[in-house]
Amino acid sequence: MQLVEFVPILVFVAVYYAFGIFYATAALMATVTVQIAFLKFTQRTISGQMKFTFWLSLIFGGLTLILHDRTFIQWKPTIVNWAMAGLLLGGHFAKRNFIERMLGHQLKLPPPVWTRLNFGWALGFFVAGALNLYVARNYSEAFWVNYKLIGGVAITLFYALLTAAYLGFGGYLADQSRTDKADNPL
């Protein structure tokens, strides 16, 4: 199901290269709307992040089209990333570690490790948002579109690998596999 979330980005890029930024923005808005409608129709869960991205796509996409200014659609990834960073940080201070809530049923980790993962991912989202702004302001529109497609995925993959390396080198994954084997010896 995670791959479905990349469909709007792929459509955006394809339409951009065929027709330009404004048609790509309209296509993005249509694609996220169809995506949400499909998930509702098939009675699948729509994550809070997907709902948030949907509304930001409509709002910032609409502003881009109405004002004929690409700046709004270029800011959308930054706002999504910074909102995620803020959510993780806010969750920490509200004693709700959202990383632990998402992965806690798969991993058994000590509280300090969950805290470091939470802060690490918050930092990652903040950096991703800042990089998006940097690329949008300092490079061509076409470069930004390519960055949105490749850079966003690459940053997420890098942070996932960094998380796995941190857990692996810390011995937390090895401990997890021993716990799983003790729970289920077969």
C-alpha cells in the first residue's frame, strides 16, 4: 500500500514534462482526490498523513493555479515535512512517541532508543523540508521537479537505512530476533 502514496508524485512528474507546472499541479490535485476516493470506496484506512497531504495538495495546488504562481506548490513538500517534524516533537513533549506507536508492535526497544529515533526522524523531516526550499529557490523548476521525485524518496530511504544501521549496530535488532525465537521456538 505504501507504493500507492507515490502515484501522485509520478503523475505530477509525467504531466510536468508533457505540459508544464500548472497542468502537473492540476493533475496532482486530481490524482490525490481519486486516491482518497478509491481508499474510501474500498473501505481502506486513510492515514492522517495522507489526509494532511491531500488537503495541502488541494490548498497549495489551488493557490498555484488561481494565482498562477508555482511557489505555492513548491512549498507544499516543505510544509508536509515540517508538520511531520513538529508532530514528532510535539508528541514527545506530550508523552506520545509516534514512532513507538507506529513500530512498537514490531520492535521491542528501551524508552531512550524510542526517544532517539523520534528525535532523529524529526530532524530528518526538518532537513528534508529545508532541502526542498533550498532546491526550489536556487535551482530551475525542472531540477526541483526531479528532486521532488528522486530526492524525496532518497531522503526517506536514507533515513530508513540509517535507522536500521543504528538499531543493528546498537544490538537492538539482534535482541529482537532472539526475543522472537524465544516466543516462538519453531
